[in-house]
Amino acid sequence: MKLKVQTLEAKAKGDIELSDDVFGLEPRADILHRVVNWQREKKRATARPTRERSDIARTGKKFGRQKGGGTARHGDRRAPIFIGGGKAHGARLRDFNPSLNKKIRALGLKMALSAKAKDGSLIILDNLDVKAPKTQALKSQLDELGFGRTALIIDGEAVNDNFRKASSNLIGLDVMAASGANVYDILNHDTLVLTKAGVEKLEARFNG
């Protein structure tokens, strides 16, 4: 697959040949669904349990007489009505730690990249080099490129520092290095933007 490369000034900068093994697959909804669900589940924190009556380290010895004390007939201090006692009907432990085969995860990422290439929402940039971290100047350049309402920009080893600072205040624009590329973020944006370095890193990630 061959796509045109552009600069930040919306000028043509030749073509790039994309690997069909990474960008030319037929997307499968079931694979993408499994990977996205796995990602979302992994982000959920463990629901911490509360200590119930049986979890409290207190004596079970009856501390008062059955009759004649003028109070209720309590059996031990672990009851929920006492300070320091166990909680009645407390929260139970819920640990969200799903597993997914590495091959499925890799296949899901390839299909997410292929889906963007197939529907025409993939843009290739030469690089993200900007002279100064000026948000307004960068916004004007990106408007010329015709990004969608939301865009995800993926660079190579690391994102250009001036570009990262300039883009941090732009709504709907997210930037990351190629090592952070994932299915959920790719599918959750209208446009996927890759630099030439980002393409090389992603292809090397699967070929290595």
C-alpha cells in the first residue's frame, strides 16, 4: 500500500510504501471488540473489600451475662453495631485482571491500523519538527491538513518536545510515541496521523 507523505505545512513530500502485513489486513469486528474490552478491563482498579464480622480479630467470648445486665444479650465484640466491629453486607473483592493472548493483541493492533488506512482516515507526515512551541501557529498548520474532529498523532521513538508543548492545549488532539500505540486510542479518534518514524517503529514492532 502506498500513501502520500505531507509536511506540517500541508506540502507533498513524496510517497511511502506501507507494509500490507500491518496496514493491509481486513479488519474483523470480533477481534477489535476483544482487544478493546481487554484494554478497558485492564484499566479498572481492583475493588477493595471491607472487613466483615468474620474478618475482625477480636475474641468471640461472650462478654456479658445473658440476663440481669440491663442491656442486650450480645455474644462478642465483632458485631457490626460496635465500633471496630465488622461491616454488615460490606463490599466484596472484585479483581479485574483479564487475560488475552499476545497474538490476538498484536492482530488487533494491526487491524486497527488497517481499518484507518482502509477508510481513508490515515495521514502520513514527514516529521513533527516545529521551531517554537506556539499553539496558535500549530493550530493553523493542522487546520490546513484537514484533521477530523479528533486526531491521534503517533511519532517514532519520542515526540518532538516543541510539538508536544504546542499541542497540549488543542482540544481533540492526542500525541504519543509509537511504543504507546494501542487499539482503543486508534479507534477512538476520527483521524490517525503517523510520522515516517512512527511507521518504521510500528512495522519494526511486528517484524521484530
